[in-house]
Amino acid sequence: MGLIAIGLLVLQTLTLPYRNDLPGGAVLLHGTTNFPAGDASPKTVTVHDIPFSNASNLIYSSKLQTEAFDIMEEEIEHNREEKGKERDMTNDRSSDNEFSSEQVLDLDKDSIKVHIKVQDGSSRQEKDRAREKGFSMANKQAREMLSKADNTVLLQRGSATSKNSTVSNKPIVKKMRCDMPPKTIMTISEMNHLFLRKRASSPKMRPEWSSIRDHELVSARSQIINAPIVRNDRELYAPLFRNVSMFKRSYELMEQILKVYVYKEGKPPIFHLPILKGLYASEGWFMKLMVGNKKFVVKDPKKAHLFYMPFSTRMLEHALYVRNSHNRTNLALYLKNYANMLASKYPFWNRTSGADHFFVACHDWAPYETRHHMERCVKAMCNADVTQGFKIGKDVSLPETYVRSARNPLRDIGGKNPSDRSVLAFFAGNMHGYLRPILLQHWENKDPDMKIFGPMPPGVASKMNYIQHMKSSKYCICAKGYEVNSPRVVEAIFYECVPVIISDNFVPPFFEVLNWEAFSVIVAEKDIPKLKDILLSIPEEKYRAMQLGVKKVQRHFLWHRNPVKYDLFYMTLHSIWYNRVFQIKPR
């Protein structure tokens, strides 16, 4: 068991390149240090140029080591990524998200390190000698373990606590989670029931101490619940909303009341660098428009109702992920250190345990990277999977938008009239995950009304062909890839095609305010063989009503270089505000 524990520590260190030693034998993740000689309590630590004012939040105490073990265990159990299956994050249009279920970790014989805990009262020389002694011991024991395991150790949950656990020299091959249907399924009707039940129940998040901002939010909630009835509003199409009266009043109060503080800590590329093009553009567009918004952003955090953490999960992956390592533990710990820094530098995080903080993230890995240490925050994420920690009524399902032109995000918008749409259903995309091969197995080249294809050839002509198919089809199939979310949902709306969402456990965007039944079709994965029958069973009158709904809802899914009322920026901010209003309970 001791060897296993040493192995865990060794593996933890190996997955974190650019290691630097802190006083006391602690290890700082991905950073540089600059300490006065003999100073065992540095005032400032820089991690990728992010100031951490309290070194105790970074040193691997026994508690932090335990949390690191928990993260490593979860990585092993849930996140094994198959070698050779990594996708190009930037150029693959239909790259709908890869996660893994179990992990094989490789040990490098020539680069073995371990965390050593030394008493704080020791001198720097004593700490260095202890650290060197510890490294030597760890090297020796780890090399013995490597020789027995043929350089490959397969870690399994529970092995650290089992006295009789053995190390196999042959990795156990298991299917990744993305290649298997979910073990549990929550239907859209069950999601609606859960949402209504949570809205009706009493709020539970009570701040540590009172604030006038809390009372302002509670007053806003009362006004939203008792909103005056809206009839024939010129700006809002009522069938699109769960309750158009509540939405309209909530939006008005957001414009009147809401103030947001944007944290200045952190430097590019992970912080304050909006990426406005590609598959993960939603998080970049929101960052750009939020930071530059003079109406909502305040310089004094004491005036803020919400606190925005402006990091990019896309750039976090780009800057820190070691390609082909199949390990994201360092990414999660990096954000944990960031949250610890905010908690040590400001009082606001500790007042609510982060419940009045939020982030906007579109990368597939965001649920893993932010769980535990940002669990109470309002999470606006594209990967809105109820089986992976997404909390209906608190978190926000962020639309995944594939932006082809940062200068003109509205390029090619629109589509043909309903009477000119000759294709019943269309899909084209790479065979990511378990679901799309099933879709093609049943429908590829099986029916002239069902234009179901695999990946389209590369090139501009192919992209235009893809767009024209969407503009000419009645229904656009939005089948999940590796994860539940897909940019096709917004693409269908963009080209005025009724989206057909086939993705169990996916919470549709802006679920707390929109009525998705008014402009989309949601099909259970098990019903793929009946897909054409389901679509043909929809009366023409209902189809035209849904297609009109798509055209009406389109304005809520568009990015503009300068935000427009009710557009995608304001809808995202509103859902964050709306969920926070219904979560708070003042002291």
C-alpha cells in the first residue's frame, strides 16, 4: 500500500510539467517563484502571472493532498481518453466533445518526483536536503514498481485501500464513457418537473453575513413572481417562453439593478483573452462583451450582485494540457488554486462560498475542471449534462455557437421558406461517440427523404453544401457526439431549420426561460429507428408553427459586435441573473 501511495504522488507530479518547488517542500503548479532568501512565508506567488496573496492556499497540506487524490481518482474512473483519438479542437466543425471513463497513466523512469512535507520551522538547507533525500527514495521505490509493471501502471478505484491489490502489466481495456449510452436517463418532462419543483421550494443558500445586495435580489424575486400579465408584447413572442410575463419583468429588473464585478487577476492567454471564432466562441464573445459593458460592470466590488471570473476553458486546455497525456488533473488544480486565491484576497467568495460568482465556459472539459472547488458558482456551460453535475435551476445551459467569421458573426444567416424546404431531415458529421454510428446504421442511404451522411469532404464547397442542406431541410438532426451538446442546435436555428435534438440528459439552452417544445423536437436516443415516423406524425400546421418559432427565437441566439436587446449576450447574462435571484436567501 505504501508503494501505491508513493506511486500516486509520483503520477501526480509527472502530470504537472514546469514544476517549481515552494518552501516547505510543497510543489507549485505551472508557475514561477521569487522569494527572499530564507523566507518561508512568501507574500506573493505567481502562477502563469496570477498573483496569489496567501501562500497557504497553494502549499500541499495534508488536506490539499487528499483533495488531489480525490481528483486523481475521479480522473482515473471517469476520464480515460483513448490514445490516437484526440481531435483537432480548432478546425473540426463537428467535433462534439470527447471525455473518457478510465485512464492509463505512463511513468517516466528518468523524471520521477514526489511531494515532500517538511516542518515549517526547518532551515532552507534542511528542506533542500530533505527534499533531495525524499526524491532519491521515491526514485528507488518507483523504479522497482516500474520494473514489475513493465513501465505501465493501471490505477483502479479502490486500489489504494486494498492490501491485496496487484499491479497488472497489461492495461485493462474498457469502453470509454463517450462510447456507451448513459446508465441513467432524465427525460425532458422529468427535467421540467425538477425545474418547477426547485422553483417552488424554499431557497437554501444563506450568505455568511448580510448585504444590501441580497435584499435587492430578494425584492426582485418578489416582483418577478408577481409580474403583471403581458399580452401582445411587440418585442417578445410569447409561445417561446415558459412565462413571458415573468421573463419580461426579470429582464427589466436586470437592466435596472444588476451590477457585476469582473476580477482583474490573471493574464492572457487563460484570462482576459476572448476567442471569437470557432467551436468554443460563446465563452469568448461573452467575455469580450461583458468586460467592455459599462452598464453592468462596476469597479467597486461592494456594489456588485454578481462576480465574474473571466477565464477561458478553451485557452486553459491550449496553454496547460499536455497533448497525448490523457490527463487533465493539472487543469482542475490550476482553477482550484485560482479560486483559493480569490477566497484569500477578497471577502466576497467566502461570504457565499462562491454562490454569487459565475463563469462562462464552452469547452467540453469544463464540468470536470470546475467541480468541487467551484461547485456553488453559477456555471454557464455548453456541456449541460445532468449526469455530469449540471444543476437545473442553478446552472445555465450555454448555447454552443460555431462562429465562422469574427468580423461578421451573422454571415449566411437565414434559410428558405417552409414551402421550399424539400428535404425532410438532414444530418452530416463525424462519427464521434456511440450515437452517430447508430443514426447512420438506421438511416444512411436508406430513405430519399432522410439525408443522413457521415463526415462531409473538407473544403469551402463542402461547407457551403452543408449550409445549403440546412437551409433546404424541414428538420435538422442535432445528434450528440462525444458529449451531450452540439453546435448544430444553434446552427439549425441560424438557418431557420427546426432542430431535432437527439441527446439524452442534455439540458437545452436557457432552459429556465424558454419553452423548447414551441420550436424544436426532442427525440429519445432509443427512438432513432422510429425517427422518420416521429417526424411524419407532426402535422403540417404544427411544423409551420415550430418553424415560425425558430425564426422568432433566432434573435436570442445571435452574437453582435455591439450587444442588442434580447440577443445571445443579454440572454446569457439574464439566465445567470435569473437563477441567482431564485437561489438566494438573505440572513
